[in-house]
Amino acid sequence: MSYFAEKQPLVADIFSRYPDSPQGRRSALMPLLREVQDAEGFVSEARMAEIAALCGTTATEVRSVMSFYSTYHTLPTGKYHLQVCSTLMCALAGSDELWDHLVETLDVQPGEVSADGRFSVQKVECLGSCGTAPMMQINDDGYYENVGPSKCARILTSLRNDLQPLPDNPVPVTVGADGRQVLASGQAVGSSVTGLHRLPEQAGGEA
């Protein structure tokens, strides 16, 4: 069954944001993907083909675009999709241990959904919260920061009771004028740009 067949005003609105040309129609690919995922939780092969037809491209290209962004899912996700930042800064601060704890505690692997339908997990690239690592994002709702074992346990207990805790930081993350990340509590974390200094010049005048 077509998703967009009865949503032509929505489709027209999305396409109106881009030039009336083949390239413009292809530019609508990402908002069409987001529309489907927000409604259904993931983008199936059938929906990829439907979006490809609307944009004048192929399902292969649609999948290629999706593969570049971890925000798009080709498989169903749980009610609470836990995304753990796995880049270097978070890894040094303990994200690998956080990931192992989640996988073992929830008995779920990437691409799977827990038996109760609540949880799915995913490693993602930098979420821009390096000053509060290790951290994770739940769905698209916000950042949970400095997540050690005890905090992780509290979060999971709440989620099992379908009581999602308020995130430590909304999305997008607030950054002050001095370059420091600001938590929802108002606390500034991370280093300030005022602590930066020029590197000494090398012989020959090269910086």
C-alpha cells in the first residue's frame, strides 16, 4: 500500500521547497525519508521504491543516501532506540563499556529489537557532546550525558516502566560564547576557547 498516495498536499509542499527540475526533485529525498520514518519508525524497501519514484531516481540511490546517515533506519527499532556515541573522545571516556553493558543487559544486538519491543541499540558517529562523554541519545529526544553504570541502570529501570527520564541536554546542544557546552542545568562543561594559544613558529617562518 502506498504511503504518499493520500498525502499529495504534503508531497507538493515538500517539492515546493526545491527548484522545479530533476535535481530539485532529488533534493526532496531526505525530507520524504524523514516523513516515512517519523510515521513508521523505519524505511522499508517498499517505501524506498516509492520515494525513488517520486524523486525520479532509483531505490539503490535512496538506500545509498540512507546508509550515509545513522539517523535513518532500514529495520524496525524499539520504542526506545538507544544510540551510543562511539567516536574516539567517548571511547576514551568509557563508551565501549557503556555499549557492552547495554548489549548484555538488554540481550539485544544492532538490528534487533528486545523481546518486549522496548529496546534497540545502535553505535553512531560523533553527537557533538564530547565534554560530557560517555553519552547516548534516546530516539530524537535529547542527550543523556556522563552515563556511568549507576546512571545507565536508573535510565533503563525508568524505560522498562515506560517513564522516559528528561534528557540532560536538548537537541541541539547549547554552546556558550566561550565555546563551552552548557548543560540543561546551566552548568558549563568542557574547555574554553580562552585557553587556546598559538603554536610556536618553526624555523623558516612556518607556523
